[in-house]
Amino acid sequence: MSVVIVGGNECMVRQYIDLCKKYNCRAKVFCKMHDGLKNKVGTPDLMVLLTNTTSHKMVRCAISEIKGRNTVVARSHSSSLSALRTILETHVISEEMVCQKS
């Protein structure tokens, strides 16, 4: 499963990636608005928006990039590891349940 995390703290990027690895997810983390954000998002299975530390412009840009694709969007006002863990537990485990039923 691929995950794109938009927002969060720059000092925690490595921790976000490590936590995603524990859930067998590949992660890309964008803490700041960059020119190449539109081209680098790709087609993730899950997009996590950590809205407390993200500009409105960055959120709109990220949402517009995945519009029309089969991507689940999860929002959290907190940028803590426990908030990300809760989101991953909810979405990764539910994804595994769907795959097992198929």
C-alpha cells in the first residue's frame, strides 16, 4: 500500500516513514509546498493530510492532484505519531480485510 503524507513536522519525517514501514506501506512525505508537488504525488492508495501544520494552498493542491482517482483521504488536525498510527490502523487493516474477502 502506498501512502502520501501532506503536512507534519520536518523533524519527524523519518519517524513518519518508519511507522509506515511497520504497516508495510511505502510513504512519501511532503512537509512544505514545493514546485514539484503536483508531479510527485502519484497515485497513492491513501493520502493523509496533517492539517494543523499545512497551508490551505498545499491541501488544495494535494486534493486536486488525486481528484478522480481511487485514493482514500484521511485528515487529522494533529501531526503526532499516534494520530498517524490511528489512521494507518484504520485504513491499512480495513484494506487487508477487503483483500482477504476477495
